[in-house]
Amino acid sequence: MRKGTLLFVTALLLLALLMTGCGVAQAEYDAVVAERDATKAQVASLEAQVTSLEADLNEAKANYEGLKSDVTSIWTALDKKLAAAGMIFSFWSDAGKADVGLMSASDYEKSVAVFIANFGGVLDNVGNPQVSKMWEDAVLAAGRDDTEEFGKQFAGVMDSLTELIEKDVAEINAKLR
């Protein structure tokens, strides 16, 4: 029996020794769990940052689309004003050519007639009733051969058109800054 008890005690000790060798030290386990929890917290923080950045991106996209729409609208209006200004430049160019003999009087008269016939429609596209009214008054003055009144009204058209162009350019610049 002694031999059996000794064998039993020895087996029990061996079993105890084997069982203690199979486990993970508590400190090591606790360190791994802490690292896992810290990693989970970091992932949650990064996911929150991604969500915030996505919201910022969507807001920036919406702001861009609004700005693009605003600038396109202003640019379209500016383009109409510049078309009218271009016609004025062409008119004054022909007047200068006629003054120095680079254009015949009959060609200049045709140029003036074409300008008067077409400028009102181009000016109406600008969409400013006050400027259109000044042009109508200028045309009436021209029909009466009142060159002084024509000059006054035409100068008013040019000044107003210049102000409108400068306003649009300033508005575009302000939106792009």
C-alpha cells in the first residue's frame, strides 16, 4: 500500500506540476486584455474621426456646389454685360476710323444703323431696366438729331454698364476668396 500511496502522491504532484505549467500568468493575461481594450478604444476613436471627416467633406461638397452655382449665375450675367460693352467698343472703333478717314461716311452710317438696331436687344439681355431706358432715350434723341442728348444718354448707358460690370467682377472675386 505504501507503494500505491507513494505512486498516487507522486502522480498527484506531477499532475499539480503539469497544471501550473499550462496556465498563463495573471499579469500577462491582464496586460493582453488591457492592450486589447486600448486598441478597441483607439478603433472607436478613429471611427468617430472618420465619421466627422465624412461630415466635413459632405459640407465642403455642398458649399462648393453652392459657390459654383453662384459664380456661374454671376458669370452668365457678366457675359451679357461684356457683350454689350464689346458692341460699344466696336461702335467707337468705327467712329474713330470714320474720323481719320479709315472708313467711308456711308460705311460708318451703316455701322451706326446696325449698332442702333441691335444694341437695344443686347442691352435688354443685361436685365437692367434703367440702362435699357437710357438707351431708348438715346435712340429717341438720335431720331431728333439731338446729338447733345444722345451723347448724354449714351454716356449714361456706358457709365451704368461699367458699374454693373465692376459690381459683378467684385462679387465673383469676393465669392472666390
